[in-house]
Amino acid sequence: MRGKDDEYDYLFKVVLIGDSGVGKSNLLSRFTRNEFNLESKSTIGVEFATRSIQVDSKTVKAQIWDTAGQERYRAITSAYYRGAVGALVVYDIAKYLTYENAERWLKELQDHADANIVIMLVGNKSDLRHLRAVPTDEAKSFAEKNGLSFIETSALDSTNVETAFHSILAEIHRIVSQRQITGQQEPEFGSSTVIDPIKVLPTHQEGKQTPCCQNI
Amino acid sequence: MIDTGKAFCAANKQFMNGIRDLAQYSNKDLLVETSLTKFSDNLQEMISYHTTLFDQTQRSIKAQLQTFVKEDIRKFKDAKKQFEKVSEEKENALAKNAQVQRNKQHEVEEATNILTATRKCFRHIALDYVLQINVLQSKRRSEILKSMLSFMSAHLTFFHQGYDLFSELKPYMNDLGAQLDRLGVDAAKEKRDMEQKHSTIQQKQDFSSDDTKLEYNVDAANGIVMEGYLFKRASNAFKTWNRRWFSIQNNQLVYQKKFKDNPTVVVEDLRLCTVKHCEDIERRFCFEVVSPTKSCMLQADSEKLRQAWIKAVQTSIATAYREKGDESEKLEKKSSSPSTGSLESGSEPKEKLLKGESALQQVQCIAGNITCCDCGLADPRWASINLGITLCIECSGIHRSLGVHFSKVRSLTLDTWEPELLKLMCELGNGVINRIYEAKVERMGVKKPQPGSQRQEKEAYIRAKYVERKFVERQPASVSPPEPGPKVLPLSQEEKRLSGTEKSPLAARSSDSGIQRSADDSREHLASTLSTNSLCEPEGEKRDPPVPRDSTQLRPGLQLYRAAYKKNLPDMAEALAHGAEVNWVNAEENKATPLIQAVLGGSLVTCEFLLQNGANVNHRDVKGRGPLHHATVLGHTGQVCLFLKRGANQHAADEDGKDPLSIAVEAANADIVTLLRLARMNEEMRESEGLFGQPGDETYQDIFRDFSQMASNNPEKLNRFQQSDSQKS
């Protein structure tokens, strides 16, 4: 019963985190179902959706975990982050506080997620130009400082939603395929020329993530 | 000078504070701390003396000289002014006198008079002035000397005080000096020792410079066979290699991230594992530990170390098998020793599972569980989880042959015990079960098998006991003492529930019809008759109020049904022994089953007991609600978790067309929503099994394990939604 859609080379778990109301669920629905709902309700617990995309001629299936932003709607489990290889930290460009709280969400990732998790800072609702409260440059330099990639999106008018997910999945794929060690599939000797796990490009901070800032 | 002095004091104070800080930092070393504090105290005193000294200097010199300058000099200046004025007048008079012409006799006289007067006055003033000068001179000398003297005496007191202080301190300093000498000698000795050791080690290491610790010790007192650093490959997509401190202890392979962290268990029981070299990987010195559930890739620092680790694991596996029988007591002691105690008290519940030993310990503590339930052999290591009893290995084999609908056998040492199952074992036990299943043994003159009995004899007995249930009291056992207390209470609770929370008229009616005849009786009376009826009265069948006439099958069914709500496991076991149908349907109460009653009762263990005895997790009542619906409505997170683990179908909708997920979303119960969605996602993932390992699967298991642990160990954590629920209803 496996259809064409079910075949994939990689399965990556990506989590969406950020304050309540920044548009995580709409980013997810825009990416996975091309839907947008102006009056969506708060997410309770967690929601899942998947979509497969092509990266370097490989099929990458993204399993996206959309978590509740509101504290009282979050389940008691740190396992939201377990096994996650990517995270989108989302804020609302029209609400400065949601941007300030990005730091808290980063801390949460530090505490619970894999140290190598690929993190992207996402300023959503870029369509609200007249209400902008977070300057692009400020967020960009914050992202650079923390070794995150950065993009501004609009789930409402679809701007950059594809690009955001594609670039984080491509980045994960790049890291994973470079690190891939035999034993999973066929112990090919060709791959054993790669001796060390990849060198992550130097970043300003702890050298955990590769900065690859998107131009907007 | 005074300012500099003050600056000196301030600097001194800072230095002192530094010493204090040092003393505080070295508070582990008593000697250093006390001496440093003492010195700093004394220096503090000195500084305060110094401050007084400067104060005095200020007062004596500055103040006195100032008054001298101000007062006396001013007086002197006044006198000087006066003198100058008068001398000017005299000059004028002289000039006038000289100008006067000879012919004017009158004028000459006048001028001479004025001149004499002025001259007189001048002489007077000049004398005064000279006096003034003399006085000032002498006063200046005395004043300066006086202030100098007081300054010197201030110094004298200062040094005197200092002398006193330090002479008090002197004996202590002498002491300390002696101690220091000794310390120096000790340190030198230690250094020599260390150097010696260093050189010996160096000599030894000439052969293999990177051999850290190769020895492993199977009988190590602390239970740690071998420990050391290894690289571990992460199981996520990144396959990161992390250096961790690994150790083999108590048949487990565990590791710690940091020294103080609680160990994470990689392999719960080495007996179920194999270890092998791994050459098809680009890193060197790798080996793999494979357990039934997962495999773990590890890397040692050198070939020698790899060999040592592999050997250590293999030896541990071998010893673990040998130890299985008689050495287990020793193992138990080990596991409770302080060095490994951290395993039990671990605050990291994710990876921590109850180990075999501790399951064994917990279960054997229950009344009667220290010997086999059927033959009395000591130290039984097997269990029947649907009966809640412990068994020796031979009897467990016989139980297995009965089939799982009679007995589900698990090992107390080899199997992994889910927390709810362990709790179930602890609620029942051989004592309780034998009171039910062996009630008539003595009366019937049947001989219970002994540890040494023949297998056939045991087998026949076990068959008679559990399959034919020959020794169960046909009528409710008169021996088992009813506990009136707990029975009265739950019933009244039940009534409250029936009339309160269940709002449907049907439920209210059925509660009436169930106990209609005693309606005028007081509630307590009713409760007690009910309990005595169902348990002790042999002729109770006729006047048993809740049961309609003839059905012999219904009675145990109802008993099970009610006991499930009351969370009374022994009662439930008895009802089952009397042949209660585990999926008995109460036609008068919405066609609910005992399992649904157990959900309403709110206990996790009762649900598990019914499930282990074949309860249908998907049976739905007249309103189309199954156990999962009810648990969701009531916000019983632990039960939701259990039912999902046991295969509950979450897509079924009740008569209002609602499935459990939509109910949970409406109630905004984040935990239950998460569990339901996670299970849903897991289903989908399983349907479309990917080429690679399924991280969803692992996370799913992790999260469900988290919740199971929480539900059994700290249920209050999961009750955060309970309050808002009760407020709503």
C-alpha cells in the first residue's frame, strides 16, 4: 500500500517553536497543505504534518512538529525535541516581545535538543509592513551572532515559506550526508575516505551552527 | 600627609578583604582558613588603630596650628596695622612741624604740641607692637612643640596598641610556624612519593604508553566490572560521536555525560546482548553492543582498550548467566550499595527503567511472594502477570503450558517491567490469590505440592487450581474477610457519580433499578448488605438486591464490575475466579464494562489488571464511548497512555460523532492531545515504513515511557488539568 509519496531517502524531524500567535501553525499548513487560516485557534499539545521534498536528487521527508506556544497548552514532556534535527524559531515581526523571547526558545533548544540541531530564526508576518516592530537588520545580526540562519516569511502571502523549509532541510541534509557513516546501509568502502565528521564552519559563538543567512 | 595616610588605610583595607576572601575560598582547609581569618582580624585591628592615629594627627597638628594661624596671627596683624597708622600720623606731625614759619609763634606752639602728642602715642603703640611680636614668637614655639608632642604621643599609643595586639598573636604565630614546618616536611614527602610513583608508572608505561586501565574485575566490590571513557555514536540522524564515561555494573551497561550525572542505561540486561567488533566503519577501534531493542556503536581509545572492553562485556554476560541462580542475593546487595544507589534515585526518568533486580525486590516484598505460589519453593523469579503471583521456574513452565488466557508468565529478572505492571504485581500477591484459589484445598483434603514434588503432580495441581478452579469456594468464600470500610465509601461515591457527573437520565434510572429494593434503607445499611451479600452469605443469591433472579454468570460479572470501580483488586481477582466474564456488559448501565468502570474509578492498575485478563480495550458503551473516550473525558492522562499502548482505537466516534482527540482538544488537555496525536502519527509512520530507521518511533516510545513513568510514579504531575475540569462540570 505504499504509494509513491511514501518513499523517501531521509526522514528529518523539524520542530516549530516560538511564542503563541506568531503563526507557527499557519507556516506549517502553508508548507504542507498550502492552506492559510486567518482565524486559526491556539494549538493544543502538538500537531504533526509531513511533506517530502527533493534535495540533491534525494527525497527528504520532513516530519514537522508544530508545538503549542502557550505554556498552558504545552504537554509535560521534554520529548518534543527528542530526535529533532532542525528547529524553526518563529517570531512575529510586528510584535517586538515575540522577537525578544526568541532567546528563551533558543535556551530551551540548548537544554533539550541535540547539540547539532540546525536552527533557523524566522520572522513571520512580513506582509504587515506598516506594523513592523522588529527591524530586519537587527534580527539578522542577532541570528549571525548566535550562529543561526535567518529569514523573513509570510504565511499569509506565501513569501519565503518554501524557501525557509527548503533551506533548513537542505542544510540538515548537507550535514547528515557528510556525516553519514556506513553501517546504516551498505558498508561501502568508498565512503570510508571521509575520516572525520564534517568541520562546521566557524561561527562567532560556540561553533555549533553554520550561518547561512538568507537574503531577503 | 593625612590624605596619603587615609589612602594607605583604604588600600590596607582592600588587602585585608582580599585575605578574607582567600580565607573563604579555602574554607575546605581548616588550618588555612582559621589562620587567615585570624590574621585578617588582627590586621583589621591594626588598620583601625591606624585610622585613629591619623585622626589624632589631624586633630593635634592641623586643628591647633590652624587656630594658631587664624587667631593669633590676626591679632598680630591688627596690632601691626595700628602701629603703621600711628607711625604715619607721627610722620605727618613731623612734616607739619617742619613747615611752620618762624614768625607765627602760635602755630609753632600748636605744631610742637601735636608732634609731642603724636610722638608719645607712637612710642606707646610701638611698645605694644613689640610686645605683640614677642608674645607671638613665644606662643608659636610652644604651640608647635605642643602639637608635635601630641602627635608623637599618638604615635606612641599606636605602636603600643600594635605591640599589645601582636604580642597576643605571637604564640599563635609560633604555633603556625611549627605547623608550617611540619606541613612542608609532609609536602616534601608526598612529593617524593609522587615522584617515585610517577617514575614507576613511567617505567611500566614504557611498553604501552596509552594503556589507561585494562583490568576488569568481575567480582568488584562496588559492582562495577569496568569503567572508562568511550565514544558513543548518537542514534539520531547526525550520528554525532560523544565521549562518555561508561561502566559495566550489575549486568548493565550504563554511561554518564558528566561525572555527577545520573547514569543512562544503554543495555538493561547484558544477558540479552551480544558484542562484536565493527570494522566496516571509518573510525578505528569500534565495537557494537547489540541488544534485542537497539544497537549501540562505541569506540575505544585504542585497540587494546577495545579488546579489554569487548572481553569485559563478554565476561559479564557469562557471569551474569552463572549468577542467575544462587548469587543473586549478592547482586541485590550490590545494587543497593551506595556506589550504584544513584541508579535508583535517578532524576532522569527518560532512559531509566526499572531494572530486573529492583522488580524482583519489589514484588518479593508482597505477602506470600517470597515462595512460589504453587509449590512453595523459595525465591521465585517468575511471575504470572494476569494473576499477580510469583512462581518458581518449574511452575512457571507449567503455567506457560496452560496458555495465555489462563496465565501470562514473565521473568522478574530478565523482562522489562512497565511501571503499571509492577504496581499490579504489588497490589495482588500469592497471599491474596491463594486465599481465593486455594480456599477449599484443606477441606477437600487435597495435598498441595512441595518444592520437591514430581512435575506431573505439580502440573495436575496447577491445572485443577487455575483451569478447573476446583478449590475456589463455589459460593463467595466465607473465609476472606470483607473490609467494610473501603466498601461503604466507594459505593456512596459511586452513587454520587451516577446521579452527578453522568448526566444522562438513563444512568440515573439504571442506578435506581440496580438497587431499587433497598431504596428506603439508609445508604450505609445498603452498602453493608451489599458487601456481605456478595462475599459471605451462602444463601445470598436470593436476596442479592442488585442482581436479577436467575443468572449465575451475572453475579460475578457484577462483582467484577463494581470492584473495578472501587479499585479493589482482590475483589476483582475473586470475581474472575468465580468465573466473571471480563467483558461483562451491564445492560442496565449504558452497557458499560468493568474496564469502563475502572476508568471511571480512576485507577490505572485496575485498568491494567483487566487488560491483562483479556478485557477488550475497544468495547464501547451504549453511547458509543469506549475506555479511551471515558479516560479522555475525565482527563485521566495515565489511562489514555495505557490504552494507546494496549492498542486502543482512537478513531472511533461516539454517538455525538466525537472521537477522543476532538474531546481532548475541546477540553484543551495538552497532555492527552499530545498522546493521541503522537499515537496517530506513529500509526501513519508505521503504515509507510521508511527505508531508514524511524525516529518517530523512538520518540513515540520515549514519550509514552515518560508518561507511563509519570502516571505510576508521580501521578499528581499529570493532574494539572483535573482542576479546571472539575470547575467546568
